[in-house]
Amino acid sequence: RVDLFLSVHYNAYIDPKIRGTETYFFTSRSRRLAERLHKKMSARLKLPDRGVRRMMFYTVHHSRVPSVLIEPLYITNPEDARHLAQANFHQKLAWDIVEALKSYFRLKG
């Protein structure tokens, strides 16, 4: 009996020029959660916004609750990867996730 499923990944791609923040969902009930998380995360990271996308990834497709996969940055891009070396990067990211979740649950009622 969970309220939602959130998966945090770091993206990678063969072309190191690709960079930015992406968020994925599948079901319509997950869209609002995805949009809130993405907006909060994108505002803080100030990386290229690659958008909120509907994809049939296993983690978001097979969940019975609202589910979102966030990809804050590309570890294969040197500019994005520099964020990982910052001492407080993960703390800021976690704070953004918490704030987005609080906002989501307030709106949900």
C-alpha cells in the first residue's frame, strides 16, 4: 500500500554532447507528478530541459500507483557530470524532490 513510485537514474548516451534533464511517466495519473518533479528539478539544475515524456519503461508502465522516472543529468556529458562532483548536489536534488512531492500531495488532497 504505497502512494507512488519514484525512480531516480542518471542518464547516459554514446554521444557525450547530449545533456539535460528528462522525466518519464506512462499513465495519465502519473503525468501531474512527473510535471511537478520535472519543474522543480529543472529550475534548480538549470540544465537543458529535455522535457516530460510518456514512455513505456518497465518501472513506470507496470506500477499500480502513480510512477515517475527522473533523469536529472547525463553522466556521459562532461558539463552535466561536473554537478556530481559538487559536495551538495545530491542534497539539493533530494530537497527538490521532497518539495515537489509535498506540492503534489497538497494538490492531490
